[in-house]
Amino acid sequence: MTSKIAVLGAGSWGSVLASVLDENGHDVRLWSYNKEQVDLFNSTHTNPHYIKDHTFSKTLVAYNDLAEAIDGAEYILFVVPTQVTRSVAKQVAEILEKNNQKVDLIHASKGIEEGTYMRLSEVLAEEIKPANRNSISVISGPSHAEDAIRKDITLVTVASRNLGDAERVQHLFMNSYFRVYTSDDVIGVEIGAALKNIIAIGAGALNGLGYKDNAKAALMTRGLAEISRLGTSFGANPLTFIGLSGVGDIIVTGTSTNSRNWRAGNELGQGKSLDEVIDNMGMVIEGIATTKAAYELSKKRGVDMPITSAIYHVLYDNADIKETINQLMTREGRSELS
């Protein structure tokens, strides 16, 4: 069954998810605020700044006009950077209200809003009135856009409070290389998705410093413990963190050069300043803002997150990475399960 879907955000992941939906036979409108990007996409069917050496289907059309992109849509998929999600949602809310339109909302972004510490489903719920939305779902999992566009086997989770809503989104995306599982643990999936970027920065930094597999495995394992502690303090299911949006996402982002968070950490480990790293990347590094939000949130809730705290001090207080690692390693001993 064909559905009309607006995909907001034509970065790497947004354009790939739009491509999956288009290939599955849906009527997809890919929106970007950047008119030059939209014009290039529609004239050449390429998105070279984000997805190199790939030609998209001619049936996938990009839009610069947000109202035109979401007019008549049954689903709206947000894949914009975390810190602009609220501003885009405000614009969407105005259009939906004017059109007397009701949609299912999905987001595939990974982060926590600075200042409010809100998960992105909470941001969408706050900005878009119940009269204009049926449900809110989140998609997450170990999924580099560069691999998915080449039809590498990719598995993700879609979470919604109502499993029936998650199942409807599942059916939109499922095909021979893109498999989707369902969950009703929105909190766990969103927190896992956001905080794994912090651990990816740390893993990249270890690589840049010359540390090997033992150190990286230790960081990812103990990092997952921190994420689980914070998530369960909000009521998340602890089993979620050993699933696709937890350990799966940490593995893929903490070990691959495709991860911009890993690459950022790697450059920091090699001695580059944070400003240099940000300038070199040319794309949003979600883990930087998420580290600040998670650090402040952990203090607010009294959750012990030593790795997150260490990475925060490196990013925001210019702490020496080697000395920070030494401080982590020489802390008082404790039980692994505490």
C-alpha cells in the first residue's frame, strides 16, 4: 500500500531513508532548507556533500518549500539535527494547523535538546498539537547511511508507545536489506540513540592516541553501562540497551570511520583542537552537544557517568585527554554490576 511521506532533512541519513521509502513504492517528498542542494538533487539526482558516488532514483523529488513538501502527507519523518528539531517542528505545526491536517510523526535524529534535556519525541509532542498528530515513533539502530545506500544488510528498531503504531511504521521501511524490529520503549531507544554518540567520540579519541582493541572494548562496555543507568532512571527497559539501539549502535559508531563522532574523537586524540575538528567535519557532530546535555542531566538526576563526565571536560574545559584517561583508570575500585 502506497503512503505519502514527507522526509524533513536531506543530510546523509535523511536522504538514505527517503531512498528506502521511495524504493518501497511510497510517494516521498524530501525537504531541505538549502535551495542549492534541492536544485542539484532534482537536476542530477545526487547529494554529493552527504552521499558520494551515488545516483538516487528519478522518482525521489526534493522540495525547498516546507508547506509544499508536507501538503497531503500521511507521515512526516524528521531527520534534521537535534538542535533545530524544535524550530522545524514549530513551522510544521503552523502548516498542519492551517491545513487542518493530521499526520503520524516519526523521527530518526539522535540527540537530547540542550537546556531542556528533552528527548526529541518530547519536543515534537510539545510543539505539534494532538489535533494534528496521530502518533510519534522513533527509528534507531546500527545504521551508517554510507552502508545502507549500498544495500548492506541493515537492522533498526522503531519504537512507539503503541506497538500498533510502531508496526505501521515498520511496514513502511521493511525490504530485503532494511529490516525493522518494533519496541514500545521510546525512552530507552531515544536515550541509547543519543548517548552512544558520546561513547563514539571517546572511542575515536582512544584510536587517535594509539590505544588498541582492549581499551576500545572497555570504553564501549562501560559506556553502555552508563547509558543504561541514565535510561533506567527515566523508566527505560534495561533490555533495550543490549538491543539494536543500544549495544548495536555503540558497536557501529564506536568502531567505524563512517561515524563523524568517531572521526571527531580521533582528530581530538591526534591533538587537534575542538574548533579545528568542527571546521574540518563540515557536518553536524551530534555527540558534542549531546555530551553537554547528558553531563548536565546526569548531575541533575544524580546518576554516576564517569566516562561522559570525562569526555565533557575534554570537550568543554580543554582537559588533557591523557591525564583524563589516567584519572578514569585510577578511580577507586567498584563492582561491575553497581
